[in-house]
Amino acid sequence: MTEVTATYDAIIIGAGQGGGPLATALAAAGRKTALIEREHIGGTCINTGCTPTKTMIASARIAALARRAANYGVQLTAAEPPIDMKTVRERKRAIVDSFRQGSERRLREAPGLDLFQGEARFVAPKELEVRLSAGGFQRLQGEIIVIDVGARPARPKLAGLETVPAFDSTSIMELDRLPTHLVIIGGGYVGLEFGQMFRRFGSRVTLVHRGKRLLAHEDDDVAEAVAQILREDGIELLLDSTPQQVQPATDGQLELSVTTPEGKREIKASHLLLATGRLPNTDTLNLEACGVQTDERGRILVNERLETSVPGIYAIGDARVGPAFTHISYDDFRILRINLLEGGRATTRDRFVPYTIFIDPQLGRLGLTEAQARARGQRIRVARMPMTAVARALEVGEARGFMKAIVDADSGEILGAAVLGIEGGEIMAMLEIAMLGKLSYTVLRDAIFAHPTLAEALNNLFSSLSDEQERE
């Protein structure tokens, strides 16, 4: 039975990293606000994305360090550290539960905010029907509606996939036993992070990727260095390769047929991970009833102020067209807070989109790649330095990778950077601060950083440009 329609100043669909803060901000400003969440408070990040994966990656890093302990003069009794996947899983679950409970408590205690557990669908442009998790339905009307429904792992079209167990980035984190051989389809961020993680836990790992190289949006030298690191770690990379069929093997395993540049290959494995992208959770919203337009993948089309094709309806986070990162979702919230509550005119135009791929060493990325800058015809200079030239990296035994920055040849401003190295994301953030301040690279070149830190590597990185000028 559907209850009488309740009216709100604002309705938020989805309690993700943008939707939750926006709901509390609107309620605190005196707007009568409803927040609808069908599954978990906190969205993908807390429940199935950033928090659990990085927690497990930390466990895998300890396993990798244990194997290298003798290099530091530390002798361990076991040559191969035993891995207790149940403990790894329970540690991950405990941290996720703690984060989620804290977020849910703040929402439930927020004055002026009504939290509905259930699934929402449009029945009119500004009216929703919520199938409540506890049973029954609730109609809601709102002057402003914000869609923050996130995304889920995509399932590729692959012959025989229905005949074998296949994991995605969510379900594989619930394993309580280590795969003997994990085959991964997809060489994006998810495939790389899980591939290295399980290899470090002790699984044999084969990664199948359709592209001729990993990380198609990165420069060639960055992509090749990442591939080399993964190969050093013992991961088998099958690039320019296409999965054709999967089927059960006679011994309880599975067999994946792959077309490679060297011909057809049959891969027998214990587990299969599908890491082929994500789909927006917009298919159950009945967007036709409100007129909100989407692209061919179901992502909601928005303008630079995050408004959809229907005035008063907004979309933020992974469900809309644009970068799908937690920190970008949070910035979406800030844009709407400024515009809806402070009378501002904030936009997504020209905002920075930094990101870090949490392989080890990390890849921190920001701004233009070298290829992008050259395609624009910009006059640039490229600063590049291997991590083997960084004293701190050598001291701690973590000297794989390199640092690279793209500099405008005329102004000296930093246009972009790739830091593939120990704490690459943190060093990238330092470069972002310089870019936000529109500083010349010479400021970092001549700055005094404490020794020995990773930060002082920026002195030498940008000194290479001065050395280059002297040679010219």
C-alpha cells in the first residue's frame, strides 16, 4: 500500500560521498530534506570501493615486504609468509563497518533530514515512489531532486560465462581462501590493483587485456613502466588479447580461450575476475517518467552546473557523465552546495581531476599528459627523473618507477605530472598545490625541503630542466 505523498524542499537519491554530505548541508540550512538509500550508506567508496580495496592492498603489501625481509637484514622463519585470507577479509569488514556506521549515525541524527531505506523510481518529473526495504511504498515530491545512485561492475559478453563462477570487484573481496591461479579480464585500475594484490598474497595471476598496452590514457613511457613493474612481480600480461569463451574444466577449475598476437591460447585457472568497467545504476530509476536524458551507456547528461535536461533535477557522482572518482563526487557536492545554498555559480569547468592508482609503487596523476600537451601544439618542456635518483627511495628500498612533469615552455607553469613511485599520490598532491597556485617550476626547484624526504626529489626533478637549458 502506498502512503500519502510527502513533500520536501529537496530529495537526494543515494547516500554516496556526494549525496550524504549534500543532504546534511541542505537540512542544516533549514531545507526539509529526504535522503533515499537502497543498500549501504556511504556508497561505493566506503562499502565496495576505496576503503575495502585499499585495506586489502595494505595486507598484500605486508606480505610483499615479508618476502623481502632478508634484503633488509631481517631473517624470517618462513620463506613464504602464510596468508590467512579469513583474517584479511575480517580486517577489511571491520574497517568498512566502522566507516559505514559512522556515516549512518551522522545522517540519522541530522535535524530536518528524513532517511528512507528503499529503492526509488520516478513516477513524474518531481515525484518519486520508494519501495521501502521494510515493506510498502512511499510517495515523495521534491522541488529539487539530486540523483547520486553510483555505478556497479559491468559484466562482459563472453560465451560460456553463465557456466562458471565469475567474480567481480565486490564479490572477490569476500573470498576466504586464496585462488591458486586467478585470471583477470580487464587491464584498467581495478584489474591492476587486484592483480598485484593477489599476486602478493601468493596466487598465480594472468591478466588479459584487449588493448595493445595498459592504461590507454597515460603516456607510453608510464604505461610501459607500469607493465614492467607488474611483470617483475610475476604477473603474466596478455596484451592485445581477446577472451573468446570460458567453460568448466574437468578438474573443477575453469578454462578460458583467448586470442593473442601469437595465436589462440587456453588458460586453465581456479578463479575468474571480471574487471571490465562499471555501469551506472540508472536503469531502475524510470527516467522516462521525468524526461532526464542519458548517453548510450545510461550515464546521466548534465551541464557544467550538474543540472540534467530537466530544470531542478541534478546528477552527481558516478551516475553522471564525467570522471568517476570519490573526490570528484565530493566536489560535485561542493558545487551544488555553493549554488543551491550560497547563491553562487560554481561549475565543473577547468577543475583539476587528480587520481592515484594504488598499485605498488603508486601512480599519482594530474593534468595534461605529454601526449595531450603535444597534441594541443603547446610549447612544453618535460622534466623526468628515475626514482633510483631519489635518496629516500633508495634508503627504504623502494626505488622502482620515475617522476615526470610537463611544464609550459613560456610561463614555466606546471601543466601535468605523473609520479610512479613510492607514495606517488602524495608527491602528485604537492605538484597539484603548486599548480593551484600557478607557481613556476622554479619555485619547487629552489625550495628548501627537509632531508631526507621524498619531497626534496622535486628539487632535482626540476633542476633537470635548468641543466637542459645550460646544455642548449
